[in-house]
Amino acid sequence: MPPAALAAPAINTSKVGRRTVSITTPDDLRAEIERIVTADRAGQLTVLGNWSTGQALRHLAAWINYAFDGFPRTPPWFVKIILRLLKSRFFEAKGLSAGVRIPGATQGTWGVGPLTVDEREQRVLAAWARLRAGPPSAPHPVFGLLSSDEWWAMHLARARLHLSFLVPNAPK
């Protein structure tokens, strides 16, 4: 492991020119994940951010599973108020902003540890299948009770953000 002074600096993801990802349905998402994993296995994937493909897919799976199994932390009341005022951003097609960090979370968020190619694909597809079977019954810790469509919209917005840093390249 190189000394911290020699390690590559983190990329400011809020300034990265990412690709546009059009994911509006669970089927779109599955196809995009398969495209990304296939390109990664073939060595034809460009990563524009700080996370590997495995970290991005693990993150998507983790946040779906948190909705069913419990979130790592509940935000303070004042953060909930602010986020509720910004609720539409979590559900819109234009979606979430890059580079946002959760205070106190290692790596700025949770659920980004590395995984192998097979583990990451299996984990994220299992999480999506779980959501597809039905929405979580517990309320979201910030937004309260959500409909199935709202859960999907939120997770698809998160997927559009994180997958926009992974660019499948055409074979050479």
C-alpha cells in the first residue's frame, strides 16, 4: 500500500463529466447492469469516479437492503426536515447530485466495500429482485411511508447516479 502522500488523489465527482444513463424501469436497470458487468469482465469499462464497479453495485444493493433490514443510522431531525424539502430530487429523473457525502460515514456513505465480479452482480440483482417482489413495509427513515412506485423511483435515481460513472466502451 503506498503512503498516503503518494496515493492518487480522490476525484471530485461533482465535477466529473459523466455519461447520461436512461434507466426508467427495473428491466432497464437489469439490462444496464448486465452491460456494465460484461464490459468490466472484458476489460472494456472506464470508471470515471472513485469507486470500482463492485463498490458501485454493492452500494446500490446495500441501500435497497437497508430499506428492508434497517438503515445504518437515522439522521437528526433537522437533517430530516432539510431532506424532506428536497424530496423531489430523490425521485426525479434528473436525480441526485454527485459528490454528496453523509457526515460520519466512512467513504462518504455506506455499503461500498469491494466485491468480486460474481459477488457484485449476484448481490445487486438479488436486491433488485427483493424490491421487485414488493416494497419494504417499514417507513423510510426520512420520507416515511412510501408507495412501491416511490421506492422504485428513489432506487432508480440512485442507480442512474452511480452507474453514470461506469462507461462501457465499444470493443476495439
